Amino acid sequence: MQKLLITLTTIFFSNSTIASIIPPTASQTKILAQTAQPQEEKKEVFLDVPSVLQNGADYCVAASLVSIFKFWGWIENKSQEEIFHEARLVSQTPASESGIRVNNNTAIYMNDFIHQTTNQEATYGFSGIDITFGISLDDIEIFSTYVWNSLSINIPLIVGMFPSPGLGHALVLCGYEESLDNHWYDEYGMMDPADGQIYWIMAQDLHQSFKHGFTLIGHDKMPSIKDALQIEITPFDKELRDLPGNNIPAFAGEVQLNITKHTGISNFSYFNVAFDILSLPDFKSEIKKVNDDPDLMSSFGLNTAIFPNTDIDQWGSQNTIFHSFGETIGCETIKTWTSIQLLISRIQNNELMLYLRFYGGWQVTRDSNFTPTAVNYELTGRQKISSGPTIILRRNLQPHKVTC
């Protein structure tokens, strides 16, 4: 258990704002003071859930259940061991798995247990995804709203975190503090049954704990998340013409994406786990033929597998051609092309920037064996490259296999 706690603390909270707190003793539930500005009230809540230590490495869900049941007023007449075996049975956890599956059956079990032992009606529902979560403000706003809606009516939550394959851990989510400046700075308080302490994790660090998905039991169900992030960019529109046909790249324009600002990711190793496709849906590369007809490429996309899968501060790709057209007129052949170079750099405030730099170019070759005519075409390349106003990051929708 000690080794598990050290591992989880390192992964979950190494980059988070952490603070142990003393739960309020005056009452079981405490809604913290709101800000003085009525037009912009700050949402804060902390539920004084009992601190419960798990009996062993596989008992984090059972200990979380005991804590929540006691919060609801259950007079403890069963051991954590008994709760463990009951929950394994109702959740249909396979014998090959050592812990407890958190699923819809677990939520039903909680509602039934609370009703039977306290005569109160609980409204627990199950939510869960098996892909990286917490990588957009949309994610954070959905999560924060759901957490607030649960805690504000005295319903603490069970959250299952999966920071790496094969490693899962359950905690009781019992606190929330909204940031009025930026939802990336919302904070969530959690009772960790590994040591019984309260820890606070910031929204911008959620993706580290939810790298391989999460499970959540709270009030009803959390709304669905979007499959992709749509981000507005500063577009460019560049026409290139009459440059020497020596195959040297001519700069057309650049797309800049602050990864940390839009996804919360400051460790690049999370990027291609969270996303699998990067695209510019309105991108256009137009190569003019000799007769002025265009050879047109619409939209641009790339697979994130081309990026490094480790944390980096600086990285650059080769300048790679992705659109080209060639034709021969008389003794001359002209090949016109569009290429891209990818760059990553870390800037101030530990933020990661991604640059997509686009180039155009052309090469003219002459057939020395061709019999010259009176016409000298002197071909020159002409092209137009436009980025469009939007970049889209599509989530990696392949489920990550993990166990809790």
C-alpha cells in the first residue's frame, strides 16, 4: 500500500496545487463563503466525508464506499472486507481482477445500500470514458459543473483515476473551488483512502490522472464530451509566383498553436495519447498549371504518431512535401510543390507551442536532347496556400485497457 501511495502521489499530484486541509467539524457539510460580488459568485463547497483507510492495495473502492456510506449516516455494522465482497459481487467483477469494478451496477448498489440503511433516497449514476479526459476547457466545464451539481446537494462522488495502463485508483471527490479567472484553475478536493488525507488537484492537471480514462459515480450522469477540439487560429493566405525554379523552399505562412493554453498539456508525452489526428479543415494548396487550371488540394491532416512520445522542450521535423504537380511543355518540365515543417518549443510559463510552417517551391528542368524551337516558354511556378481559420484536434478514440 505504501508503494502504491508513493506512485499515485507522484503521478497525480506532482504538478498540482496540493494542500492538506482540516475538515470542518461544526457540521457534516460546509458550503464555503461566497465572494462579495453578487454578479459573479464563486462556487465553493467542501463535504466533510469521513477519512477511511483502505485495508489493502485492492481496497480503494471499498474504502471509498465506506466513507460515502458513513457520510450518509450509515451506522457501521459491516466491515470493509464485507463491503468489498458485496461490491465485487454486484459489480460482476471477474475473478481474474483483484479490485472492484466501478460501473452502473456499483451505482445501483450504492443507492440501494443507502436507502436500506438510512432510509434516504440517493441518486447516484455512473459515468465513464476510456480515453484521455481533461484536455479542453469543454472537458473542464462539463466536469466542474457535474461535480458542483453533485456536491452542492450533499452528494460526494467516487472517482476512478487511470494515469497509466494497469494502474487505477479510486478516491472520494468531496470538494470543489471554482476559479473566476479561468476554469483551468478550478480545483477539486479528494479524500485518498491510501492515507486518508485530503488532496487538491487543479483542473489543468486532470489529464495526468485521467490519461487513460476515468470512472465517476455522482448525481445522475455526466453529460457527454466532444470527440474533437476546434480551435480558432490566425489564418494566412499567401500567393507565390515568379520565384527561381531551383527547388528552394519559399516561406508561405505559419500556423501557431499554444498546446498548453488550449489543452492544459505541458508534458508533451500526453499529446499523442490524447489526440490522434490534427487537421486544418479549410486549408487549401492551389498549384496553377500552365493553362491556368488549378491542381487543388483541400484540407490538411496528419497523424500525431509522427510526433515524439516523450516530454520535450524543442523538436523539429524534416521539411516534407505533401502536395505536388508536374507537367512538361516543350523541352522544360516544371514540378511545383507544397511542403510543411513542424516545430515544437517551450516558451515562458512552461507552455508548449506547436508551429506548422508551410512552404512552396518549384523545380524546372530542361531536356538537353530536345530539339529547340522558336518558342521559349521559361516556365515559372505559381501557387497559393491558405491555412483557413480553424485547427481541429481529434481525440484518440481507441479505448485504453486499464484495471482498477
